[in-house]
Amino acid sequence: MSAVALAIVTNGSVGWKTVRTRWENDLADYSPTLHHIEDHARWASRLTENHAKSVGLALSGRATAREAIRSGANIVLLSTLQNAPFMPLPPGVNYAVYGDCTTAQLAELYGGKTLGFPGSAVNARLRRLVDHGCYFLCMSEWYRDALRRELGVSEDRLVMLPFYVDTEKWKPAEREAPNARPQVLFIGGDFRRKGGDVVYELAGLERFANVDFHVVSPYAETGPPNVRVHRSLAPESPDLVRLTAASDIFILPTRADTSSLAAMEAAACGLPAIVTRCGGIPEIVLDGSTGSVLDAPSVDAFSEELSAYLADPSMVAERGRNARQHILRNYSKTVHMAALRDVIAQAAAEVSGNRRAPACTGLTASPGTAACSADRTPPGQARTTSERRG
């Protein structure tokens, strides 16, 4: 068995803050040191904010990882891939890098272009991590396949690790009767990119005059009379959980996304979803089973699909049940943490000189891997770098 000296190095950008918060809480029994990338090499981020942003992200990641290694870590759990290209790779240290897209996927999805210089040169440095034997934790198959294709990552270094939903918190509401009016839910911080404007156009159509559209976004504006605007609902707040569970259908006509925690939470509450085919979202919403996946965020396409759901309450109920079961099987905390702890134990065993950890299996399988029994540090609170040094 191998001792684990774990450092958690995380990106504080929108979306990834949730990963940070949960990992720091859920992995506290390792007594990890905690390192926030935005607190390091700020000069690099400022210098490259408008040009060569990929360089700034990589430099900030390197500075943070160096601090983690100085704190005594032998395993560095890192998010995201964009912070990883310049990682220091000393003997006796290994990484598990969590991501949802490659830099090339990011350029294509958000900018509609191929990756150019200097991003391509920075991205090439990731092959150092491949050669070092680092693990790549994949939020989706879409991302995993790109790592194979772009970087040649071998199967034994690719680990499927979808993010998770608290399924005890996000669950279907107990209803005595159906809603008097259909309730459609949209959640999107980046209002236009997520397709909020499409939702407003749908709400303004005569065919949906008897439907209430709930729009959760800090940037939502007043819309048609049947739009209910929610600007101040915080992620995972009790009010947002109640609103989600009280809704009937989730809708996300997004123009660019790698994943969608909101879609996962809605599914956990038993809502079928109508979404756009973007990134790894078709793995969260299974077309024809837990919802519908459309090729484009057009008003016509979403209008026809939403009409079909409203005309068939039995389909709404069936796909909502399927959605809940899909989340329980593949996106639960138990599934996520078992796979993550398995990776940490395996990486620690390899750092200690044991190529395989006997109790750890199934690293490349779909989530559902049993928890590894390799030794961890004694239970205790996570510590900052200064506390460990003291």
C-alpha cells in the first residue's frame, strides 16, 4: 500500500468553482494542501488577458503546481487541462488532470476556428504529461476521444469521470396534482450563449401563451408576460432546487457548451430536457430516452419539439423517470468519488514504485468503479500550504 500526499490545484473560473468546493470537502480525509490557481502568477494572467491567454493560463498553472510540490505533494489533482501544459515533472510526483475539453475543442466550439499560434505551441507541451504517465480525468466521452486523437493518450491513462449531482438534494418533487400550466425552465449565466434569447422568442409565440417560462440568469431582462425572471437565485440554493423540482421540462438552446451541470440537476429532479448538440451534453441528455438533442438552437426546431412534449404528458413523465435513473447510474457522488479515489491510489502506488495497485481496478471503465482500499493519510481537515509548512 502507498501513502498519498495529495495537493488539490484548482481553477476558479465559472463552473469550475463547484468542482473546487466539492473536491476540497469530499477529499478532506486525505488532509490535502489546497492551491487556487488564480492566486498565482497574476502578472501572467494580466499580461495575456487579451492576447495569448493560453500562455497565461499555463504559467499560472505551473506556478501553482510548483507550490504544491514544495508543500510535499506526490499526487497533484489538477483542474483544468488549459492550466497543465507547463507543469513541472520531477521524479516521484504524478498528476491527475481533470478537464472537459481540449484547447482545440475550445477554439472550435467557442470561436468556430482551428487552434492557432501561440495556443498550438502551448498545447503541444501537453505531450510532456503524456510521456510522464499522468492521468487524464475526462468529464465526457467527447473530451476523452479528443485526448486520444490529439495527444495520443493511451487507454490506461484515460479515466472517465463525469461530474456529479447530489441526488438526495436534487430529486423529484412530490406532487398531489399536475401543474395547472406547464412550467418550462431555463438556467444560464451567460444569457445569450446559453440561448436565453431563443427562450424569449419561444415564450412570445401564441402557441405557448399558456406556458410559464422560468428564466434563471443574472442577466435576464423583462420579457413576454409568461416569462418569470429569476436574477438572484444562487447555484444549489434551496430556492433553485425547489424551482427546478417544481418545473416540468428543462430547455437549453445553447450555442456553445462543453457540459451542463444545470441539465444534470434538472434530470436528477425528473425533468426531461430539450437541448442543443454541444460538447458532451448529448451524454447527459440521451436523445429519445431522457429528452431531445437538437442540431441547432433555432426557434423553429425548439418550438416543434416543445410542442410535442406539451401534447404528450405521458412522454414527459416517462422521459423524466429515465432522466432521474440515468443520473443515479452515471452522475452520482458515489460513482464520481469511487473512480476519483481509485485514480489517486493508483497514481500513488506508481509513484512509490509499484506499477499496479492490487486493490485498484477499472480505471478506464465507465463510472461505477468500486472504491479503492489503498492507504490514505489519516482523516483530518484539508490544510492550506502555510498550515502544512507550520
